[in-house]
Amino acid sequence: MVISTYPNESNAIDSARRALENKTAVCVNITSVRSLYWWKEKIEDTNEYLAIFKTLDSKLEELKRVIKENHPYTVPEIVELEMDNVSKSYLDWMIESIKK
């Protein structure tokens, strides 16, 4: 899985659709979050949209490139999380869905 935050829902949906259309992700969950973080020497407190991209190892680097190329932030959050324990039926669905 790869997670990234976006300034608005439209940006998150656009990135999700690009990843799905070019089959670098099989599913993307999007939810609103409140983020507090350091930016330019001050603490920011903003509402963002968190996107959770689900993919396979074979598509991981391409997915991260797609996210970075289309991201509105100067420093996009691109965090990779390993899916260590995935049910066989879900993994089979992922593999079948992401084939080109």
C-alpha cells in the first residue's frame, strides 16, 4: 500500500483515477483527515484528504512515480506500507484486476 495526502478531495480523486486507469493501483480509499505538521518553520493545522492506494510489488515503483508526477504539493507524502497478511481471495482479486 502507498499513502498520500492531498489538499482537497478533487486532487485525491484525480490521482486515484490516474492510478486506476493505468493499472498501477487496484483500489484507492479516500477519507478526510485533519493534519498537523511542520511547514516553513511553523506548525500547520489543515484539513486534507488521505488516499490509500493498494497495489502489487510489481507496480509499486510505477505507482509512486504516477503519484509524484501528478501531486499538487511541493513535497508530496508518499509512504509505502507493506501488506504482510492479505487473504488469498483478496490477493487473487488484486492480481486479476491489475493485469494489463
